[in-house]
Amino acid sequence: MTSDRRQFLKYGLTTLAASTLGHGLRAADPFPRGHRSRLRLALAAYSFRDDFAAGKDGKPARMDMLRFVDYCADHGCDGAELTSYYFPTPISGEYLSAVRRRAHLRGVSVSGTAVGNDFCHPPGAKREAEQRMVRDWIAHASVLGAPHIRVFAGDAKGQNPAEAKRLCIEALKDAAAEAGKRGILLGVENHGGIVSEASDLLEIVESVGSPWVGINLDTGNFHTADPYADLARCAPWAVNVQLKTHVHPRGSRGTQPADLDRVFRILRDSGYQGWVTLEYEEPKDPWVRVPEILKNLKERMG
């Protein structure tokens, strides 16, 4: 057999494995990637969280989703992450469609959206409401053309941690079944609670075993002894990356500036392909600071 044919078969089998993930195969192993990391820059609406609300003086909000899409286009972002919290309620299909239209006309991809759920509630009305909200946003994401939704695991709230994990896994499986029908990935964020440690996050994602569930890797959210090592452990399962400019190692006094060179090296070494979304959380004015950080990130991403 020639080397070219071996390469063809190797590539073909890899492609076949990836293409059939949506047809009943488990995804406990890292996601199949190409041979080279590919990174695309997006910005999260959460970065302007204080500007989506009307001012106390009665002045209108400085930002809404249509203006946010324009901001992303004007600042050279390929993508816009449309955080669910800042959509006008009740949410209408007309508004979702208008946002999708604006993004297309401005040449911006809707990289995803994000919800603030908690899947650790025991059976009852609260749990049902959380699951219903996520199902609703799967439908909204489909209208927006968003391929990814950031979800949370939740907090044990005094329960046995093992029981809280079981409840979370059960809810994620149900959500994944719905998301898969619409071709939407769910990324579980390392957001404290029952996923404060990388091992717990990986256990949950692997236990769900769905090709539609991975990790929304937040580079600033591991408050562990070695956040960078934990980022490297989780990166092979990443379906979205939210980049922060600071880290908070366990035992440190406050936050520390992130070693962005190291963060990007971790992503590239893992073969990650996808969005790197700036989620700005510094105390300085985002209207001043976000453009500076975006310029820095563009240079690092080439």
C-alpha cells in the first residue's frame, strides 16, 4: 500500500468518525480535530454587561444586541457571543431574526450564546424550570444561527456532591438530546460549584457521553493550585473558549495578569479549533479597555 493511500485512509477514517458522532456514538474521548489549531476571535456581550441596562438617571441603555453586533463588526471581531441575559423580554422570534439578519449583513458570525442555568436542583418545580429555560434557549439559538450554548453545571447546595453530579448529568443528557436535534453544541463551563476542579468537570462531560456536550473553557475560572495545568487537561474537550485577562490561583491574593502566551500555547498544543471569545471582566471602562485587548489578541492570533 502506498504512503499516499495510507494517508488517504487515515484521513478518511478520521473524517468518518467525526461525521458519525451525531448518530449514536459516544463522545467520552476528546473531540476529533484536524492536524493544526485554528483560532477565531469573538467578543462576548457580557463584556458590556453594565451598558445593557438603562441608567439610574433614566437614560436609555448604551448597548443592545443590534448595537453589540455592530460593535463587533466595527472592531474587527469575526464572531459575537450573544449572552442570553441581555435580550429584551419577552423574547420574540422577530427580534432574534433581526439580530441574525444584522450579523449576516455586518459579516459577523454568531459564535454562540450563554445561559445561567443550575442543573443541580432536586426533582421539582425549580429543576423543571431550569431545564425548560435551557430547552427554550436551544430553540432560540437555532433561530439566531448560534452553534454553541454555554451552560453551567450548578452548585450542590448542601446535597451530597455525588448526588448533585448525578442530577447534573441527567439534565445534561436530556438537554443534549434536544440540542443534537438542532445541531447545537452545549459547553459546560468551569464555573465553580460542582465543577470547581478539572477532574469533576471532566467526569461529568465524559459521563454524559454525548457528541453534543463538551467544555466551555473559561481561562480565568480555575481557582486551583495550577490553573494552567487544568486548562491543558480540559482543552481537548473544549467546544468554545472564553478568554479572561486574569487568573486567580488558589492561595494568591487577588487576581494575577494571565500569561496569554501560555494560554494560547495550551490551546494550540491541544489542537483546538474554534472561537476564542473575549469575556471582559476588568474594572476599567470596557469602552476604553476592550479595543486595546482585542488589538492584542489579534496580534497573538495572527
